[in-house]
Amino acid sequence: MSQQAATRLDKQMLIGGEWVDADERTDVIHPYDGDLVGSVPMASDGQVVDAIDAAEAAFQASDLSAYQRYEFLHETARLVEERADEIARILTSEQGKPISEARGEVDRGVQTLDLSAEQAKRMFGEYVPMDAQKGFARDHCFTQREPLGVVAAITPFNFPLNLMVHKVGPAIAAGNAVVGKPASNTPLTSIALFECLDDAADAVEFDVPDGLVNVVTGSGSTTGDVILDHDAVEAISFTGSTPVGKYLANNSGMKEITLELGGNDPTIVWDDTDLEEAAVQVVGGACSNAGQVCNSVERVIVPEHIEEEFVDALVDACEDLVVGDPFDDETTIASMVDDSQFEDVVEIFEATVDAGATVECGGNYGGELGPRTFEPTVLSGVTPDMPAAKAETFGPLVPVITVEDFDEALEEANNTNYGLEAGLFTQDIDRAKRAADTIDAGGVNINTVSGFRADHMPYGGFKDSGVGKEGIKYAVEHFSREKLVGFHQG
Ligand code: NAD
């Protein structure tokens, strides 16, 4: 394995307060060189049922106050912080992102835990002024927020720490019990998080019931089907691909569901902006984590008359990226998570070039670069019907599409079934407001790229990009229900 990777990790699942194995195990591979990183159990149907049952029992036994939930999450944050370097190395070992990005993700994970801890203290209801209706002047009414019960948290491979924290943190803050299911190719980072939760439960001075947090590993469809069938699961929070999200939505019955799905996010760069600055941000937004980011810049839309100048600026910005070993501090682009992600990007790239796009820089992949590595690649002359414009490309491609005017730019931005996030670079406030009102996406970010995100912002897509919002406060609302309490005095 490449330098500094974690030593081999053979981990277990946390079910009902015990770390348990399964009859079958699956290997975890370092994407950069294919070496074995470790292994995890393949949970059986029965073990997933056990985890849900344990969570249900813990939920019923739990009487943690808001302040205790704050302390539990705050303690977990401190334990993740203490293990930050080790967890970042596990993350790079199994996911392949550059170590500098892995450190950044762990830092965000700590902050997301702390934000969740704070939100536990803000489960507010509302006082309803009953005298607003004739005949109710002597009555009183307020609402209170209550937890739902068992929350299932299913996460993808690309941010295995922070995306799991985005579910577990708010779910616990709201007073629920959790069953986590990380992606099959990146389970070890999430298991490290559950180790910290388990240790925090032991460290705090009050009783956190066994089973309040559980994690199962292995096949997504096995776990998913048990979660869908089990009546005790009150909410499913899923981040991942659109087809799996739609399957869950179609089969979840009366369960609460939050879906954070794929994107084909546009970033419009208009002619009144600093093109060099925009190019640096666009390349960063398209290539971080080798492009394996849901809200990465997928399509760059520019007016025709600046295409040449902007493409030159993009090529310059790409030259500053360093392709290489993810454990090297200098590396900014490393390998993709597995062969299937890599081959998808190769196919989209080749088909787009065959369709007539021009490779302005990059375009090399595999070979000496590494088996699953793709160079940052700027493509010009891309038209809306080409694969790189139509598909969600989980790779470091920067496809540039030209338009004649701003109306066409907005039309092109909406020319997708997805609606996650969008970016616009302009100095014109009217143009910015028009874009904000017109683009059919969960977030429109001005003077930055589609990938702009702080962890407490409301975050979630429209159309095929999902249902519901994450961001701590919004996730706590999803993981709780509002009950009315009325006092009648006649
Ligand atoms: P994926 O859909 O293949 O897997 C996501 C998770 O779902 C994994 O844990 C997997 O094991 C599980 N799973 C698979 N089949 C299942 C089933 N039938 N029932 C229940 N769970 C099942 O996605 P991926 O390849 O890991 O991640 C990439 C995708 O995630 C991209 O489309 C990306 O855009 C999306 N994503 C979205 C966001 C967002 O916030 N909108 C964030 C990150 C990634």
C-alpha cells in the first residue's frame, strides 16, 4: 500500500451495545493501489433485524434530557477530534481522496457533531395565540417536538464520515435511536465514528442505553429491504444515487423519508466577473475528491464571447493541481473509489470526445497515473446533448457549454432532470436575483460554485435530486414530529 496508510483493519458491527461479526465478511481495498485495507462483516437479514430491534428497545428505555444528548454528542466530537489523524488516514485508505481533503472532512465531521450537540438544546415548539379566533380567548395551545423512534441512516462512499454525522448527529439530538449503514466500499471510517459514539456513551456520567446507536455493514439491498419491511423504523435518511433513492421512496410506505441524491449541477460564469478567480473556483469545484461530489461543478455555462479566455483560465487552474498518491500532502487529485466509478467516467469522456468535444487539457487516465486515476480535464465545444453534459459525471471533467445570452444560460442550467445546487458568477445583482428565482435547484449560490456548502445551511435538492433538507436544524425537524397540546377553559 502507498505510504502512511492505516494498518490492516478488520472491524465488526455495533448491535445492541456489542461489537459482533457475521458468517461472511467483505474486503475493503485501497483504491490507489488495490492493496487490502481491511474487512467488515456482511450483515445477514437477521442481524439487521437485531439492530433495529435493539434500537427500538433503546429508544423506549432512553430518557436522556436535551442537555444529556448535548453532552453525549459533544463528547463524541471530542473523541473524533482526538482520533482525527488516524480517522483521516482510514478515510484516505478506503476512499482514496487526498489526505489533505480527508483531514478537512474529519474537521467538518467534528463541527457537524458540535452543531448537532447544540441543536439538541433547541427543540422548540410554538405558543399559539388562541384569542385569534372568536370564542377561544380563554384557551391555550402550544406545540412540542418529539423524537420519532428508530432512524435508519444510509450513506454513500464519497464522504463516509461527514455524511454519516449529518444523519446520526441530528437524529440523536432529536432524541431518536439510530441504525447506520455505510457504503460497502467505505465502511471503516463510519465504523470509527460509531466507535467514538460507543466510547462517548461509556464516558458520560449518565446511562446511554445499549442499542441507541448501531451500525451494520455489507450489502445495501439486504439492509435496505429489511429497513423497509420493519415497522419499528420510523424514518429513513438516505444519501446516494437517484435509482436507489427512488426504490426506497416507492417502498417506504408511511415512514418519513429524506433523500439526498445525485446532481448534474450547473455553474454559470458571466462576462462581468473576474474570470481567473472564477476559473480557480470552478476547477476546484469540479475536481475535488476526483470529482466524486454530489454538488460538484458538472456543467460550466459561459457566454460565447468569453469562451476562449475562460477556457484558457481553466487550463491554467488545472495546471496547479497535483495528480498522485493520496497520502502525499501535495496531491490534490488521486484515484476514484473503484473500477466501476472509474470506467463510468472513462465511458462518458470517450463518448463526449467522439461526439465532437475538444480536449483542452488532461484527458489521460489509468496507466502510469494509477489504475483508477483520471487527470483534470477541460472539454470545450460541449453541447447539451453530449454525455458529459447530460449525465452525472463522478469524475474530474470540466465540460464548457456556450450560450448566446443570459436567458439561454438559465434555460441550459435547468436542462436536466436533477436539481441539487447551482452556481453563478456575476457582479450584477439583477442577474443574480433572476438566477435565484429561475433555477430549479435546492440551492443557488452567487459568486461561487454549486459545491458551496457549510454544514448548518439547509441543503437538499429538487426534482430527481431528492426530497427534504439536511443541515442540522432542518434534519432535526425531519427526525422529530410536532404535537399539539391544547388547554380548554370554556
Ligand atoms: P449508492 O446509491 O450506490 O449507495 C449509497 C448507499 O446505499 C450505500 O450505503 C449502499 O450500500 C446503499 N444501498 C444500495 N442499494 C440499496 C438498497 N436497495 N436499499 C438501501 N440501500 C442501498 O451511491 P454511491 O455510489 O455510494 O454514491 C454516489 C451517489 O450518491 C451519487 O449519485 C451522488 O450524487 C450521491 N450523493 C448525493 C449527495 C447529496 O447530498 N445529495 C451526497 C453525496 C453523494
